[in-house]
Amino acid sequence: LVNLIFAFTIAFQIPIIVIFLVKLKIINISKIKKARPYLYVFSFILAAILTPPDVLSQIFLALPMILLFELGLILSKLVTK
């Protein structure tokens, strides 16, 4: 249970991290968009590591991570304009 709470805590920081990296010009939005498929796979791998060995809990962690990543992209576009 503690690992799952820790994993969701990390997942909800993703939009802040994406906006922070784009705002500081460490990475630009076009590079993030090109790396999108790799980030999706990384989300599922990270979910597999952080959750119990149950497929549903891995999916329930990976999907919010992906959605929060996309939210971070949208918000970073708004911040950089």
C-alpha cells in the first residue's frame, strides 16, 4: 500500500515536472512530443516496478501517468505562449 501511495504521489508531480522543464528551456515541447511513445512505455514499466504484481493495478497507475503527462504538455504550451 505504501508503494502504491508513493507511486501515485510521483504520478501527480508529472505535469509540474514537464512545465518546469519546458519553462527553464531544458527541453522543448517538440522533443517531448517525439519521445511520447517511449514515455508511454516508460510509464508502464515504472508502473510495473512500483505496483504489486497485478495487471490491473499497473494499468490503473500507468494510465493516470500518461494522462497527467499529456496535461503537462497542454499546460506547458499555455505557459510558453
